[in-house]
Amino acid sequence: MKELEDDRIQKALEREVLINQNLFLISAIYQYGYDIKSFLEMQQINRFVVYGLGKVGKAFLGLLETQKDIEVLCAVDKNKNIKADGIKTVHTIEEIPRDIDAVIITSDFYFSDIVNSINKSLKTEEKIRCILLHDLIEGIALMPIPIK
């Protein structure tokens, strides 16, 4: 019983560490003025959806609002009580537009489960490209710091 409790505590701590790492990277990208649009274009991501509106998802959407000409088609969260400010919010995978370049998933812990659900629910000729937000923002943060 104690092992089960310790395991649960360990997983909760790991989740908080990942959340804080993501929030730190988002903050650094904002602070240093990285050009997110150019990075997304290099990755061939122009039309995308953000999946997950917890702390990290909302921080990422806030970061995107500071950039020019980036359009998030919609945000997705299973929790019907959560909405994104100024962006269409949907609550089921079936509501995600099919003509997208990617779904950016904010949850490190549930990434695989979300990808499997997306690919099962959205019947398209090709699998929907799913990208872990942590990998995306880590890639942005590794770019040279812009000179202002």
C-alpha cells in the first residue's frame, strides 16, 4: 500500500516538473522574442489545433497571441468548463477540423493516449500529425536568440 502511495506521489511530482519546465520555456521564448511563426513554417505547420487547456496550454496560447499572423484553428479540451479566450474551443476529438497540418498536444503525460484517440476518431487518408508541445517549444528555445 505504501509503495502505491509513493508511486502516485512520484508521478505527481514528475508531472509538476514537466509543467514547470514547459512554463519556463514558454516564458523564455516570450522574453527573448523568438519568431514562432518562422519556426512553425520551417516545420510546415500553418494550420493547427492546440489540444489541452491546462496551465501550459493557456500559457502557450497567450504566447501565440503576442505573435503576428499565427492562427490557431481551435483549442480542444475534454473538460467542458474550460474555454480558450478569443479562440474557438471544442470538447471532442470529432470536432477537430480535418484540414490541418498538426495537432499540438500540451500534455506530456497523456500524449500517447491522446494521439491514439485522435487517430481512431479522425478517419483521414493520412494520420494526423501530432506534436508534443514540449518538443516544439524546446526546438524554438534552441534557436539563436534574436538580436533586437
